[in-house]
Amino acid sequence: MSTPAKHKKGAKKHFKCAILTISTSKYWKKEKGEKDISDLSGEIAKELVTKNGHEVVYYDVLPDKEDKIYEGISKALNTDADFILTSGGTGLTKSDITIEVVSKLLKKEMSGFGEIFRLKSYEEVGTAAVLSRAIAGVIGEKTIFCLPGSPDAVRLALKEIIMPEIAHIMKHVRE
């Protein structure tokens, strides 16, 4: 048995997930009652999480406002979700504050997630990968992954990093 296989042996296989899209424009569409808020990144996240045998137990769209992001993460933490995915707010604009809000909540950061995400992004988009501040970490016994809002970035993170490692990550978070 390979070393990675040994580490994953005995890990739980099914997890519950909360998904938060952080986008002021999508938030206002939701608040106005529009049925189609065009949250392609959120839809991709839901699809890939469920396709990999996990369950989405909470979903929300939040504006790029510190109090609303904090409130949304608090709500997600109070669900039975094992891990949380956020998309949006990881860039460099003034309104990109997801990382600042989440960083204050982390007990432990998983530096390797951001490093590997940017490496894999570099393979797809070249040096534009430096614009992403994607991070992941642990809050209590839950894991949070903060992803860029781009559908391609969400797909990349879930397919190439999160879904292959979530059982291993959660096993260690709960030890």
C-alpha cells in the first residue's frame, strides 16, 4: 500500500458541505427575488460535491461586506456541514475581503492548499495565478476552502485538490 493510501485508509467517505457564494451583484439579484442569479460557480460546486458522494446541506449568496460574510460563515458553521466552500472575494480589488474575514476565524491554516491551487492555476492561466489569494484552514472541527469566484477556478480546486483529499483532511481535522 502506498504512503498516500495508508494515510487515507479508514477515513470516512461521505461528508456534508456548505457552499457560500460571495458576490454583491448576485446577492442583490437574490434579494430582489430573481430566480436566476447566474451563480455558475455555486452550481459547479454543488454538482461536483454531490457527484463525489457528498451532500450539500447549506447554500447562500452573500455580498462583499465583512459583517455579511462573517454572518454567512457563522450560519454555515452552525449547520451539520463538515466542510465549507466559499467562492469569490479572493482577489485584489478593494471589495475582495473574504480572505481577511476568514483569516480571523481560522484556528489553523492549510498553507499547502493555496500553494497547490496557485501552482495548478499557473498551469492553466499562467502568471495570472498570482492574483488569487485562495486559502483553506480549520475552524473548530470544520474545514473551510476559500476559492476564487471563477467557475474554472472552482472546478479546478474541487476536481484536482479538494475532492481527492477531503476524506484525508477531515480525518486529521477530527483527530
